[in-house]
Amino acid sequence: MVQKRKVLKVLDGETVFPPPVWLMRQAGRYLPEYRETRKKAGGFLDLCYTPELAVEVTLQPIRRYGFDAAILFSDILVIPDALDRDVRFEEGRGPLMKPIDVAGIASLDGSNLLNHLSPVLETVERLRTSLPDETTLLGFCGAPWTVATYMIAGHGTPDQAPARLFAYREPAAFDALLDLLADLSAEYLSAQIEAGADAVQIFDSWAGVLGPSEFQRFCVGPTRKIINTVRSRHPEARIIAFAKGAGTQLTNYRRETGATAIGLDWTVPLTFAKSLQENGPVQGNLDPMRVVAGGAALDEGIDAIIETLGSGPLIFNLGHGITPQADPQHVTRLVERVRSSQGY
């Protein structure tokens, strides 16, 4: 029954102790079983678009660790792929696609979105029937700003200078791109909820490179539009918003977007995180490098989060995705330590 799902209880504002735990990128290259499945798929997008394999890699960390939530295995760039931007993934280089210009933005057509992404939605449907009943199923999308950075540059960059320059030089075209991505993201998230997702997360991984006015325009506004649109179709939708690097702007981000919960990266001070928690659930925020390090570094990081945030609505998570260098045994230690925590 849905009421048994601990993550949903926290998203509804309850304090659950020990807190539920899942990890961003919990299905991935650090797991040997993932690497074996990945070999069968061919290309990375083939893995995302093959429901049988996508279900398998989503379930692998649930079987191994018993996380309280499973997150759909897919990628934030499936929307540009649906927009025919020639998205591809190359080993050692990451995601690549055709860089877009003003004319390209004007010609974008999202009418085929859900047809293109029907295999992903099938994966969601299969997962809900395959997961243990107590496990929350999370869907997700990339935030418009983060997705746009890849569309403008055609690849990832350290500071997203191409997208920032484009936004300054071509503000109308850039706003049009963000607006379209917000509309398509809302449609995609709504479809995931209809397919069986219990909650969804919006990943704005590159929010931290923006100044305050740009953050408001490129991150807050489009995310608010997504959330409002999804809630117009699904009024009770639970939505986690993760704006990595947003820092003290997270107070306004929560208030203006209407997100159910705020994801916290590892740079957010725990004292500030506690003040955010007074206004609603938070998720995070262990440094992924502590999972690589293991030992005392891992234990101390876990304990500090539990001690500061465990008395309120908390979903224990990392401050960003788990890295390929992480030792699976360190993840076992993390889960055991969180679940054996004593009340504060």
C-alpha cells in the first residue's frame, strides 16, 4: 500500500526515523551487475530505451541495498533526443549533440515527444509492478536551464559559458527555448506519474554557475512553470527540485517554485539546511567523495547529517550522483549506518 512508502511520508511532511535513503545515480557504473547489463545494450540510449534492460538496471541497487526509493533509469537528455538533436554518448567524452542556434530553436517541434519516449514510459509501468510495494518509484527530468546548456554547446562544459553567452546575446530565443523545454518537461513528468511514478525529481545540475538575476530567470521561472503545469493535471503531485550550487538562493527557490522538497548538494551548510527544513522536507546531502573514501570520513559525514536533520522531514541522499569510483561495500556501510542511527 502507498501509505507504507517511507519516502512519500517524508514528502508529505512527516518525520520518519531513521530517515528513508536512496542515492542519486544509484544504478550505475560502480556496480558490476550494471556494467554487465550495459554491455548487452549497445549504446547508452539503447539502454534507456529498452524497457527490459532499463527495468533491470533500475532494480539492481534495490536488490543489493534495499533502498527506500528506486529512480527510473534514463537520462536528462532524452527530451533533446526527442527533438531530433542527434544526441549520442561517447566513452570518455560524455553526451554530444548538434549545437542549436536561433533558427534551430524556432524550428523545434515537440509534438512527437511522448511517442518517442514511449519506451521510457513503458519502463515506468513495468517498474511499478516489479518493485517491492514499500519502495517509492521516482520519475525525473532535467530542468530547462541544464538541458539548454547541452543543447547550446552541443556538449558539457565546465562553466556553461556557451549557454550564458547565448542567453545574453539572444535573450528572446533563449527564453523561447526554456519555455518550450518547460512545457515538454511538464508533459513528460505528467506522463510518468500517469504511468506509475509516485513522485518526480527535477534536476538542475548547472544552477550553480548563474548569478542571482540569471538564476531567477533561467532556473526559478521555468521550474515554477513545470511544477504549476504538472499540478494542474495532478494536484497532489509530489515534486523534488534539485538546484545544485544554488546555495542561499534555495530559500527563495522553494518558495517561488512550490516544490514539495528541496534537494541539497554537499556544499550547503547543515545549519542552513536545518533552516530550510523548517519550511518543508529536504533531501541530501552527503559529499559523494565520502562514499569513495569510506571509513571514518563516510561515518562522520552520515552522522553529521542525521544529527542535524534527522529530527525533521529528511530523505537521506548524496549531494550529487554516486561516482563510478565508489566501492559498493561503502554503499552497504552507508545504508546500514543510516538505518542503525539512534534518535536525536
